[in-house]
Amino acid sequence: MEFFVSSQTLSVSTYLDPRFKNLAFRNHYTADDIKKTVTEIIVEKINEVTRENQKKPEEQLIKETPVDDAEADIFGDFDKIVAQT
């Protein structure tokens, strides 16, 4: 078990696996440490993407993220089903 806890990749992967969550860790302190690590990784990635996007002109960001009206309508299929009943 020591190898498992000492490997960040294995620990994070196990924590993120919904089958295991905290069950694989012997104490809640270890699980809390892994949760903190996962949170830090996510925050770091969000900050990285934010910094990259701040460097780009607004027009370029809009062009890079086209939105199809059909895809944006998340209730379109649901409304059709409800209308048929």
C-alpha cells in the first residue's frame, strides 16, 4: 500500500475512479491529501488556460469557439418528446 500512496498518478487515478473514491485509502487524511492534490491540478490547468486566452484577441477567441444553435438548445429533443405525448 505504501507504493500506491507514494505514487501520485496511482493515487489520483484511484481517487477519481467512482468505484473506489475514498475506499482505497487507509485513513481520511490520505484521502484529503489526494483531494487537495486533485484540486490543485485542476486549478493550475484552469489558470493556464485562462492565461493563454488572455493573450489572444477577443475576435480570435470568438472564432475558435463556434456554437451551433442546434447544439446550444439542450432541451430541443426533450421538448419534441414532450410535445408528442
